[in-house]
Amino acid sequence: MRRQLAKRAEWALGAFLVTAGCSDGNNDRFDGGIGNPVGRPTLEESIQFGLGVDDVPQATLTNGTAEVSVSRAFDVRVRVDGGPDATWRDSDLVALSTPILDGVEVYATDRSSDFFFRSAIGTSNANLDYAAFGFWAQTGTAGVLDMRLPVRVDDAGPLDFGVRTASRDMPFSGGASYDGEAIGGEFQGRDLVSILRGSFAADADFGRGLIEGRISLDDQDGLGWGNIDTGVMDIDGSRFGGGSESAVATRGQTGRVEGAFYGPDANEVAGTFRLRGGLDGTTVLGAFGGRD
């Protein structure tokens, strides 16, 4: 796959994935074989047994559309607008020591211009069993891996996927509080100027069909970048989302946050954010995940 990509723009993928796998949200029962319980699969089981992918095509930095899939070998693949796939495998794991990526596994190609971030399972605050999230950037340089920013990108985008809660299994009363992490990037035009990582928290009111959250981010130097208030978002089935300008960052950018509930009983949430404008005129995009 890397040989195919070398014929066109090089790829770089920055993504924080809490675990690997996905489902279409309709697998009510799962029998993985002897020793495996019957019930809804975890994200890892869903991939391992080829039970399908549940992801929503996401708008990219340049207003394209990106889709993500995960193979039974746990290879992560991203395709933009029907173009050739970019794939990251376990054999691409490299050692990288950068504070902003503590607890994150980094995958890179031999030329280090293809890269992929994934959280080390069990060390992240999100520690998800049913969902994954991240962001990617298409570029022709290795500058992101050693934080030589800004880096010009051809395109970029957020992603989230997993074993989604079936609409009929969503709670219709009570509430839940979710805590986890977020990762993303800030772009000046098509220049990636900051890699952002931080915390995510949200409160859901299932009786009213609403959820509201807050994302707090630091940049790659460990400096506080600011917060994103998601605004009040409507729950529709097992998905949620706000208006086109309902999310507001402390730096003035506005935009939209959307996501979904994952797990058998809305145990987890994951989603994406995309904001523009503000005093700096930048675009901020990324993804988040958390568990109850």
C-alpha cells in the first residue's frame, strides 16, 4: 500500500485510537467461540471476528470526505474521496519520546512521512472498550514526528468509529457523565501549526434527549491552548450533534461537535469536532472519547 501511495502525495496520519475495531451497531449477540462470552462484542472482538465497521464519513480540512476501516489483522485504513487507501500496520511501530504523546503508540513508515498515533491500551484516561477516535493529516514530510511545525498538509480530518449502541438499547431516562481524552490539530490554512491533546468530559440527560460537553486542550509544548464548549447537543437515536456554530472555543473559533454512543448500554461516547475562525483565523479539528 505504501508503494501505491508513493506515486501520489505522501501520507501522514496523526490519530489517537483508544482501541481498535468497529461494528454496525446491529450485532445483538456475539459468540466468539469456546471461552468467549455470548453478548455484544468489544471493539477488539468486533475486528478480530470480522463483524463489520461502524463509522460515519467525515468532512476533511479541504471539505472532502474521508472513510476509515479496520481489517481483521488490525490494520487501520483511511480513504479520502475514493482515492487509494493508506494503511498502518503493527510492524510500523516506532519509538518516539514526546511529552504530548505520552501513552501513545506511534506508527511510521520507513520514510517517516506516513505516521499514525494510537494510545497504549490501559494507559489512557479514556481506556475505551467499544470506541476509537483520532485525526489524520496527509503530508509529504516527516516533520510531524519530531514536532517540526508548521507542516504543510494536503488534507486532514478527524474520525471516530466502534461498536455503536443500538437505538433500541439507548436509555430513555436518567443521565450519565463521561470522562476521557481528545486529540486534534490546529491549522492555519493548510499548515498544521499545533498538535493538540487534552481532556474531554460530557453530561447526558437521556430523559430530555440532550448532551453537553467540554474539551480542554494543550499544544505540543505542553502549554494550555484553551477549551471548547460543545454547546447543548440533541441526542437522535444513538448519535448526537449540535448546530453548525454551536461549539465555541476560548480563542473564538466556532463550529460543530458530533458523535455517537458506543457499547451495549451507551457505556461510552466518541465523536469529532471542527471549528473555524476566531482571532487567529485558524481551523481546529480533532476527535474525543470517554466512558461513563
